[in-house]
Amino acid sequence: NSSIVATTHANLPAFSGMIPACFFCLQDLFNAEVVCIQHGLAVQQLAHNNNQLYDNLKRFYCASPREIENLSKPIYDFPASYLKLTGIPRFDGLKNDDKKQILITPTWRNYIAVPASLGNVRPYTPTFKETDYFKIYNNLISDERLIDSAKKNGYRIIYLLHPTISSQISDYQPGEGVEVRSAVGVNYEEILRESSLMVTDYSGVQFDFAYMRKPVVYYHPPKLPPHYSEGGFFYDTMGFGEICTDHEELVSTLISYMDRQCQIDSFYRKREDDFFAFEDLNSCERIYYDLIEYQNS
């Protein structure tokens, strides 16, 4: 019954619970125009499932000119009029509420995750503890120097598992005072607002955090390559914080930040300012009026 559907993911029928065998029987009843309000930012190479031929999007709402540049490449085949620089709705609730906590939240790797089945949580796997991914981050959240510095400076440390590996929470052995949380049931907006500094590798929530102009530190150990290709965001020239490649470097960097109350460096603050088109928490309003204009055109 809808004329327009605003979606966070491509391939709307699949995310609405229609399995392919059923959709073939129903597709002539599906007449809505589909627009994308995003669940992250389109700065990676996403052409395998975000392109005009695949999902026939009529609007793609973006938060950064870097996204527009990426999605304007021929491989995506989006007409320029379909790409709109409005900000994205998920940013509108990001009001800083710093409560002196360090948030460690790496993304997942498809080469270690158990395959998903539709409608089910990914199951626990005993072999996860043998992966470099587990060993590297378990080592970090049990580091005595890091924990002692957090205590001295009055910071909490929270390690937030990515949803795809939340079933592995019992594997982790954090040091005293470090909290390990499953993503299931977590209010992401709240935990981002209340954190002072984020440690991540490639997670899309770095953009939510940087939107609040707070410091980000990247952890890129060579043993954990990403499972996607860069598209419109390059960490060495555009990243919002220091890039650490080994454990000791990362711990020393975090200690330095806590010693100065997690104040962002002006160099990285400028990168955050240059990346985002807006910081006024009015993205929903801009999208709403664009949708009304599109519907009436």
C-alpha cells in the first residue's frame, strides 16, 4: 500500500521477510518507490549490492560529500539527481553526553563468522577462541597497563561485540573493571553518546562517533585485514584518529589520551569537520521535505 519506502538496506523484499521463492509470486504487487536512508555510510566499495540495476533506488541520502563522490562512480549507475546530501536520520540523536568511558568496538570478519540462517542468531562456535581476532582483542581488554591507566584517570572500559559474534561473549576474559557487552539489546545511540573515545578497526559506528567530534583511534593489526575494499574513505589520509598496528602502540596511545582527558587533537577535529556536510541534527527534516517534493513531482 506504500508509495515510497525508506529503507536502511538494499534489496527491500529480502529484508521484509520475503524469501526469493515467494517474491516471484508477489513482485507484481510491490509497487513502492524505494529510497535509502542508510544503516552506515557509503564510503566502501559497495557496488555488489548498492547499484541502480540491483535495487532501483530513487534516492540515496548521504551525510558526506565523500559518499557522493563514491556513489557517482560509473559502477553504481546512479543518476546525479538521485544522490542527496542531507545527512542521515541516525545522526539526529547524537548529542554528546560524555560519562568517561572508553568504547572498544571492532567490526566483524566474514572469514571467521559462522554463516547466518534467516531469522536466527548466529550460533556459538568453540573454534572462535583459536582465531587471531579473538586473541588480539582478548589481549587488549586484559592489558594491565591500560586498566591501571583507566582506574587512575577515572575511566570505564567497555568492549562491545559486533552483533555477528555476540554469541561468543563467554569466551572473553576481561581484566578487572572492563565490561564486555553483547550487542543484543544494546542502545547504540546511548553508548556512543556516553563514551569519551572510541577504539575501532573499520566499524561504521566510527562515523556516528566522529559526528559528535570525539576522538577515534584505529587498530589495524596486519593479521586482521578487512573483508571489503576501500571506496571513498581512506584511513591514512581521511581517518579521524591515529592508526595503531600493534598492541603496545595502541595501549600507549590510549594511555596518552586518558592522561589528557580524551581531548581530540585539532588535526583530527579538522578532518571530522571537513568530512561531514552537517552537524545540526536536522537530517530527518531535510529528508522528509525532499521525499514530499519527490512524491509530488
